Amino acid sequence: MGGQLFPAGTNTDTINSLTCNQAISMVGYYILLNNYINSGNKIDTVYMIVTPLYLGNNLDQVYAYHYFLKPFYIDEYLPLFSETVKKQINKIPYVYFCRLPFILTSNWAPDFVSKDEKKYTFLSPVSIEYLKKIKELGVKYKFKLIVLPTPTAISKKPLLEKMNKNEIVKSNLSNEFNNYFENIIYLDDSNFVDGLHLKKPQKYTEYYKNKWIK
């Protein structure tokens, strides 16, 4: 969704987009942002536009092998992996084979069904840990982090209403998620291609630029 609103690689005035898919998890978001900063770029504000349905990614999805391990399981990034991340990826079958050329260049990934018991409804342990790391980058490089919701299908509202908002407070992320749920724009399902991606995202690109990214 973020990629629809602000396609990766585009430069609109002072807005540079680093959008990517949700399967790389908050770890991937952190690494990409860290790379961007280390390339000499200056930032004043990071607007993280993400659906609440994705913040529960704990590297426990079948997509983690293809989208996270293959690009990020390299010597350069291993020092950035926390113990939580290492524990999670070690649960994925064939983790050590992911960089073998005939696997890396294919669409193959093992069938993986996590057996983890989820004790959260909104923010996964991995998301919390790496949101805090992004906050630490903000302190070091003097930028602000603001988390914004994506337009969301009205059919998802009952699911979102069951999420425990106290997870934000307990994680000391209240400032970053200020009025996050209150700012969700609920749209009829007919506005979406697949329940998540908009048919006409351009209208909402302007909305986000005018309301928050000024």
C-alpha cells in the first residue's frame, strides 16, 4: 500500500520514498533506512505509512524465506540482527541454504507454518524491537518518526477494533503512534483490488501530502 501511495525510487519535491513490501518485516525497514542514512542522506522526518494488519509480522510468515532471508541474510547485515530475530529465523527450515545460487535465484521457498503462540494482537516483538531501533536512529541523526495508517477496507474494521492498543503504550511508542487508529480512513471494499491495495491510490497520495507531509 505504501508503495502505491509513494512508489519506491520516486522523488517528489523533498519526499524520497523507500517503500517496500511487508514481508521484509520491521527489520528490513530498519536496514533500508540505515543504508539510506549511511549513504549520506539527511532526514528531518520519517513517515512510516503502514497498515495495522502488517505490524504483527514476527518473521513467522511463509514469505520470510523469499523476501527477508534471501536479500538480508548476508554478512553485512548479520550484526544488525537481534537475538529475537536470530531466534525467529532459526525456526525457518533450510535457513542456511537461502544464499545458495540455485535457491537464491529461484522462486523456491520451503513450506513454513509457524508454531509460535501469539501473545500480541497488533505489535509483534520484532516490530517493537526495530521500531525502537529506528527511534534510536532518529535520536542519533536528529529526525522524527511518525507512523501513519493506510486507507483500510471497512470489512477489516471489526478485526482492527479487537487489537490491543495498550501494546503501543507498553512499548513506549505512544508519540510515534499518536492517534494512529483514529486517523484510519475506512473505505468501502469496492475501492480495493484485493482488500488491501487501492484501485485509485493517486487521490490518497495528495491527501497524505496535504494533511501530514507538509
